[in-house]
Amino acid sequence: MAKLQLKDLNKTYSPKVVPVKDISLDVSEGEFLTLLGPSGCGKSTTLRLIAGLEQPTRGEIRIGDRNVTDLRPGDRDIAMVFQSYALYPHMTVYENMASSLKLRSKISSGEINRLVTEVAASLGLTELIDRKPGKLSGGQRQRVALGRALVRQPEVFLLDEPLSNLDALLREKVRAELKQLFSSQKAPVVYVTHDQTEAMTLSTKVAVLNSGTVQQLDPPHLIYTRPANQFVAGFVGSPQMNLLVLKCQGNFAMLGDFGVPLPNMPTLPPEIVLGIRPEHVGFEDAEAGKIAAPEAIKGEVYLVENLGMQNLVSVRVKGVESVTVRALLPNDRHWNSEIVELVFPPQLLHWFDVKTGDRLQ
Ligand code: ADP
Ligand code: MG
């Protein structure tokens, strides 16, 4: 199996509409790369460029040692699965799956039969093989669309939001099926989604996109634990990371009267962005008479949102009413007073440049 390479890929529709800005990426054999980003950031355009459904303004697309940039879609040996499934309504499941193979002259009908039967069985479609798409549920249709891609045994798989039309329960189920299915595939996969859970669970690598540029390219755990900039920090993680703009004073970032020790830096900026995930915020009752931890930040609970397994607790920091810190607590956790103490563990803090948004530490 061959590696997929994008080299300085650019798509410019007009000076103001540049959905893909010089993207370079490699996806090797056995890798599952997800393009993750908000709506309109250029994910589908990037995928359509790889598939050959759009021509790039600049740049190169290679599969192994082949430069496919100027090849027609049918000559690239790529299979693509769309959000809309794009099945032929008048054909049965079998015919839909076989349709992509019949375009090839070299393949015998016996071989087509073997491939379709095998892939249908692996997707649990055997009993539905003679049905037409109109008689299938959304999840079943999506499996047929996947099956049609899989029987082709292409050099590269492309999937554009394939789970978006499924309801939440089914999405979880098919997501797990996808993970199993692709873990045994060798061909590189490029998967597009705006859903961070899909990106985190399915991928070996995630490219976070914003406005047509790659913000960070890393395995999922690093995207979460070491976001490269404020955009990634804010986009990945739910509930969202607390991001606080704080003044620097001496070696501290000031939150009202409370100082959060800054990491070692060559020069101290006047302001800095502090990031802490809600699940990392330490939370203590401020009981009368109890001596507060020296690093604790006093605040007042003003909102509790029940998320099921956890509560998301919003706290106003004392003396700076405009600053809210959100803490995620197990739902059996109780407290006696609305006045609480927050602790920010230094090793779990993220620091970003106020102007560029880049990670500082
Ligand atoms: P995503 O899939 O991340 O939601 P798209 O790649 O579909 O985003 O679109 C990125 C941007 O490119 C959007 O602003 C969209 O309006 C624009 N765009 C996409 N296709 C075209 C086109 N054919 N002509 C002009 N603008 C387009
Ligand atoms: Mg899209």
C-alpha cells in the first residue's frame, strides 16, 4: 500500500475565498487521519481535491510514487464515502456494491460476486443484499455506502462526515464498527468531521483545521493534552477549556488578588492566556475556620449544570466578577457553601500568547 502525500495544496476560488491554504500532509499505510475543524474551514474542499472532484490552484497530490494531481477521479484509485450516502435508488444492495467494480474491465463476475459477498457479510448486510435503499434504515444505507468503497480495495479511502446523518445512538454504534473495520485496513484513510469525539476515537492522527490551514497535526492524545494554540485548545474538549486573559505581575498571572505562578519564560509579557480544562480544576468547600491552601482561589458558585454523570459548576472569582471558571465534578459531589476554593494544578495548566494564540509552555 502506498502513502498519500499532499504538498502545498492550495484552492483559491477568489481572492477572498481560499478554503485550502497550502496544506502539506502525509498519510502512511495503516494510518487514519482525521481533518477536524468547524464548518467552512475547508475540510470537504481538501477531500474533494484529493478525490479529483476539484482541481487545486497550486500544489501536488501523490499516491506512492504516482503524481495524481492531474488525473481524472476514476484514474486515481481512491474510494470516497459521502455524508449523503449517494446510493443508486433503483439498484439493490448487491448491485450498489458491485457497481463500482463493474467499471473495471479486468475483473470477472465470479470475483465480483466473491468480493461483494465477503464485504457484505463483514458489514452484516447479507440478509439485506436484495433490498433497495428505499427499504433500508439510515444506518444500513451508510453501511452499504461503506461496503461499496470497501469492495474496491482502493489505494486510499476518503470519508466526508459519514456519520452526520445518523441519530446519536446509531452514530455511536457505527463509529465503533468503523473503528473495527478500518483497524484491519492497510490503505491510508482521510476522514472529515466537525465532531471531536469521532476524531478522538477513530484516528491515529488528527489535523485540526481553521480557515484553510492546519493548526496542529498530532495523535489524538497530544491534541488534547498539548494543544498547539488557543484555537485548538478551545475547539477540542467538551466542556470547553477555561481560557482566561490575565495580567502578569512579577512571576504571577493575576486573577484579582490571586497570583497563579507563571512558568519559566525568557521575557514576561504584560498579559497572558491561561488555559485549564474543567476536569482539572480543583474544587474545595471553603468552610469557616478552615485554613485555605495558599494557592487556592476564592470564588462563588452561581450555576450548576447537570450533565448526567457530572456537574458543570460555574464559579465567579472573588474580586473579579467578570471572570468565570468552570469546574467539572462527579455528580455525587456535594458542597455546603456557595463560597468555594479553586486550585489550579501547575502541571495541568496551558499558557498561550495573547497576540498570536501560540502555546508558550
Ligand atoms: P467544510 O467542509 O470544512 O465545512 P468546505 O470545504 O465545504 O468547508 O468549504 C470551505 C469554504 O469554501 C466555504 O467558505 C465555502 O463557502 C467555500 N467554497 C466551497 N466550495 C466552493 C465553490 N465551489 N465556490 C466558491 N466557494 C466555495
Ligand atoms: Mg464539509
